[in-house]
Amino acid sequence: MTVRLAALAAGASLLAFGNPSYAQTGASEDVEGVEAITVTARKREERLQEAPISITALSSATLERAQVGTIAGISNFTPNLILNESAAISGNNAATTTFIRGIGQYDFTPTTEPAVGLYVDGVYVARSVGALLDVADVERVEVLRGPQGTLFGRNTIGGAVSITSLRPSDDAFEGYVDVRTGSFERFDAKAAVNIPIAEGLAVRASGSRRSREGYVRRVSDGVRNGNQDSWSGRIDMLAETEGGFRARLIVDGTRRRENMAANQLVAVYPNAGFVQVYNTQVVGAACTPNPGPVGNSLCYNSQWIPQKGERITYGTFPSQSDLDLWGVSLNLEQEIGKVTIKSISAYRDMKSISSRDGDHSPLRIFETVDDYDQWQFSQEFQVLGTSFDDRLKWIAGAYYFKEKGGDANMVYTSRIDFMSGGRIDNDSAALFGQATFDVTDKLSVTGGLRYTKDWKRFLPDQYVTNSGLTPFPVGSRLAPYVKYRSTYHDLNPTADVSYKFSRDIMTYFRFSEGFKSGGYAFRFFPPTTTVPDYQPEYAKVYELGFKSTMFDRRLQFNAAVFRTDYTNIQVSGIPTGRVGAITFNAGDARIHGGEVEISARPIPPLRLQFGAGYLDAGYRNVPTNLGAIDVNNDSRFAYAPTWSLTGNASYEIETGIGTITPQLDWSYRTKVYGNPANTPAAIQPGYHLVNGSIAWRDPSGVWQVTAGVTNLFDKRYFTTAYASPSVGYSEVLFGRPREWFLGVRRSF
């Protein structure tokens, strides 16, 4: 591992310093150098290059140049991050799957906590359903790698993704309108306006509309799965006084009315119980011996798998992926000398209905509907300040979180239908503090601590609704209708030491801990006499990093190596003899890895960015009595590619009619395992993705026209997978094919 990391760093250094002659040209820091970005990874504003954490920070300008429309798009620009648009078995177009450094969440159930925290303007978004957010009017997106337990709390053991939206300003009336068209009858529109009302008082309003046909066609009726049909809006109001008081009120909402996610069938397992029962009992002689002859439309077998390259499905179950989401937050700040007191209050409400034709055939083998709802309230207090002539920077705070919700999960099969799922009622409270002391002008030390306590309650509501199986009469319970309760608590420390060789060159060593809360199994068939629970998982990370800005800000070179001790790992698997996936604690693991990120502007018109991530993740001690399929010490981590590489280049060409900027974006991932069992049908081989665009901006900077192509070489790859030999099939979500787009933007 050490040799590979050394090679990665050496190769990146050669790329960074390969043409030093350009770096001697004088340049304006703001106009010609690498973009300077301010981050809030430590709950206060500081330069990206001063934060002793491995962070990828993407500004609004970077997101715009790369044509990123939703938060999922940042995955192609961030080493060791996987952020997919749909959870494997949800059928929902807005249920994300997020992993950082090999740690994340692949199930969307309300009893399963994420391992990567998502924050919008400081507000925690608790569920993966509804987490696919637009980046229509943001200032920046920060991806923080490694446990962020001290300042961000539980469920951030993999890291955190923080979105900061553009703030209202009383400086000027300004805004933009952006309209796009493209493949699959695409029509996107977004707009924003900043309205100064008076000195210290301003409003910013933004909205977006996304519409595009799906790319997987249902043979039976022509319905196209994987389409887009969404509206979203946001109103942001800011008031400031000369006395240091600030109040910011944000109201946002999203409405989606779409077809189910564009999953496709890739494998059928004839010996699975549901397949055998259908072929031999429901149909009988025509499909006997199981799985029956290919070509007989009465039988469930490989005839329903599309030919390679076909973007079709033979499913007929109603196609739906609807979402209604709204939220409100109030951020209050008061400065008193060198102390700032903050209050962040927020409420979010989400409802979603999604369906999934898992068997992808006209037959009824296994189909589901998820009626999902959740609301959450959070309150955070922070006190920040500086002491000892600003040598000590400190923060202390308290946090409370409350949520209720559930998922009424209807399951339809050939012989029995049943309601799965249930209701949750959770509370969490925390106290935290962190301080950084500048021992000298060059040496700084940081220490922090957070205590968190969770209260979990789960009421399973699972029963048979229709039955052709004698042992399971209609109305019989699959799990006791009893409320289960549990309490978890943990103490998460953070410590780091950083040393600045100069203003622009720094190295650091960081230790951090985090935990992901425990919970309850969510799906049961056959019936169970008790609901299994699972305990929290924990991560300890040791990280050594280096950050530098050189050659008059022409080059920014950052690198980090780390080791993660990952214990009591929560893994989702299907126990022998059962249908639903169960989350269980699967022992310990160790993850070694690193990241290198380079931003360069060797000459003013040219921008270059390169990123590389390396992961060596392996189980160390998996219990032998789990009863799960194919999860053992030799299993490979899901969603943890050994290498993830990213790069982009753009060049501004000045002409008499304006500026022309071509840009090329590239990303590469090695083999990705789509589930913990490493089922062959859920393994995506390594693949490259290339996007290209060219933009024209008029001399005044008011008008911009952009044309481009995504997935330029029409690579066929999948992002998420569900493979269940016990249910009888494997399905995957392929990425979108090659598409063109044309956009016009008007700023004012």
C-alpha cells in the first residue's frame, strides 16, 4: 500500500510540476491564479488551504463550467466519492446512495442511517430519499472526507457533503436566467434574482424546472423509465444591522412527478423460491421442468433479460416515482465583541411514493411500492470566538434533532402479497466543543469533543394482505406489532496538529472518530417472532496531509494519506431462507488510502484540474454465525473502487466577438462491487466517462451560450445494483447514454 501511495503522489507531482516555465509569468491573484475558495468545514470561514482536513471544494463557477445540475454530478470531480442518483431497490429517482472512502449506505429504509451526512446551509438532511438536490443557485459544495463526528455529529463516519447557497446581498439588483434543451426532449430552466430592499435587507429568489424523457423504454406500453419532471424553488431573506445582528430565513420546496428509476434486468436465478413457485405451481406443466422453455411467455426465465445494449424492460407494473419536499430554516447570529452567538432552527417535510417492477417481466414474480414519509426538526446553538490576541479560536454548542416517519412497503408476488415496513420515532441530542490554538505563527493544535445520545423507536406494521399460501392467512402478522426501543450514545474526539512552512505550504496530522447509530431490521418474510436490531458502527481515522499553493498561485497541490479502523460494521445481507435484506454487524475492517488533488493555471486562459483517490479496504474479522450469503473475510467492500481518477481542462480563447471556452471532463473508476455479497451480476468493471462542452460569452459577460455532450463515447455502465439469488433476479441502474445539450444564459 505504501508503494502505491508513493507512486500516486510522485505521479501527481510530475503532472503538477511538468511545465514550470509557465509559473514565472506575473499574474493578478484574483484574475489569473487558481481560484481561492473559502470553506466552513470547521464551522467558521477559513481558506481551503488552511483547513487541516481532506476536502474537495467546488465553487459555483466550477460547477457551472462542468455543467453540474444535481448534487450527484460532483461525484465525477471528487476522488474517493461515490454519489449515485438512486438507491438500488427503491425504484425512486431521488433516493441517493453515497460513499466516501468506502464507507456509506446502500439501503434507503427509514431505520437505516446514512454514513455520509448531507448538510444544506448548516441543516442536516437525515434521509437518502429526497436527498438528490439541485445545485441551481449555490455558492459552493464541500466534500469532507473522514469522520466529522465532533462538529457535524453522528452518521458522518464516512464524511460529510455540505452545500452552501448564495446569500442575498444589499449591494445590487442582479440575477440570471438559464434555459437548456437537448436529447430525450430535454427542457431545463433555472433562474435567480437578488433584490436589495434597503441597507442591510435583501431577498434572493431562485427556481428550477427539469424535464427530460426517460432512457429505458417499457416494451408493453412505451413508458420511459428514468425520466425527469421536477420543479423546485427557494426564497432566501437576509437582514443585518450595524450592531452585528443577522437573521436569515430560507424556505424551499421540490415537487417531482416521474416514472420509476431506469433499472434493467441482468440475471435470473431459476432455483430461487419465488421463481420455482411461479413456474411450477402457478403455471405448472407449461413451465416444467423449471424454469421452462425460453420463448414461452408464461415462464419466468432469461427471456426477459434485454440483449446487450438494449435500453428496454418488459415490466408492466405501474411506474411511479413521486416526491413532495419542503423545508424552512432560520439562522440567527449576534456578534458581541469577538464572540458570535448562532442559532440554526430548521424543519423539513417529505413525502414520496415509488414503485418498482423488480422482475422486469409481464409476470408477477416480485413487485413493490414504497409509500414513504418523514418530517424532521433540528435546533443547533453555537458560540464561537477568539481569545489571547486571536491565537485561540474556539466553538461550543448544543444540538437537538427529532424525526418521525415511515415506509408502507407493499410487496406483490405470484402467491402472496404483504405489507412490509413500519414507523420510526427518533430523537438525538449532543453537546460539542472544539478549539484551535496557534502555539506559534506556524504551529497550531486543535482538540475537540462531542457527546451524542440517540433514542430510537420502531413500530413494525407488517401483515399479509392477499394469500394463496395456507401457512400465511390474510391478516397474519409478519412481525409482532410492538414498539421497539433502544438508546445509543458515544463520545467522539478530534485532534490535529498543523504546521505552516509558509503562508501557502502546510502539513498536518489529524485523528478523528465517528459513529453511525444503530437500528432495526425493516423487512421480514417468512414471519419472525422478534425484530432483529443492530448496534452502532465506529470509525477511527489517522490522516496525514499536505496543502500547498505555489508559483504565484498558479498551482495548488494537496495530498492526504489515511488509515481507517472500521469496527462493528453494519452490512446489509439476506440471511439463508429469508427474502428481505437484514442489516447486521459484520465485524471489523481496515481501510488504507489517499487522495491527491491538483489545480493549475499555468497561463491565464488555461485551467487544469486532476484528482486521484486510492482505497485498499478489507474485512479483518467477520463473524462466522451470521447466516448471510457470501459475506466473509474475503469479501470486497461495496462501492469502494481501488482507484478513482478525475480530470478536466478548459481554455479561454479571446476573440473579437467574445470569449470561447472549450472544456473536457474525464473520470475513471476501477472495478466497483454493487453489494456486500459481491454477486457477479452486481460487479461493474472499470470504466471511463468523458464529457465535453464549448461555451461562448459575449464581451460584456451578459450572454452565454453553451453546447456540449455528456458520456461522449456512449459508455454503458451501471451505478447501483440489486442482486438477490434468493428472490430470483438481479437488476442494475445503467447510467444515461450519450446526450447532447444546448443552453443559453442571460445575466443581469
